Amino acid sequence: MPESVNIRLNAFQHHGVVGEAQEWEKCSKGEMERFHARLSQFVSRPMTMPSVYV
């Protein structure tokens, strides 16, 4: 991936979701922080984290 590509991580939430996905668990801030930490081991450029967790 080119260095110019900005990476933005999105956390799954239920707003706007229909069907089977309504039964899925929402993504917590802690889960996103753990994912970010693991992904940072492989990606050197900054990643934007979600700002809202419902």
C-alpha cells in the first residue's frame, strides 16, 4: 500500500444495520485499541482510530 494512503479504523456498531448483523456484538474501545496495537506491528504509518463508541 502506498505511504500516501491514510488508514482509518472503523468499529462495528449497530446504527444503520439491518438483518443478521443486528445480532453481532458491537466493537468496544478496548477491542479497537488491541487491534490497533497488533496492526501497528506491521504498519508504520499513522492510523486514525474511531472517535465514537455507542
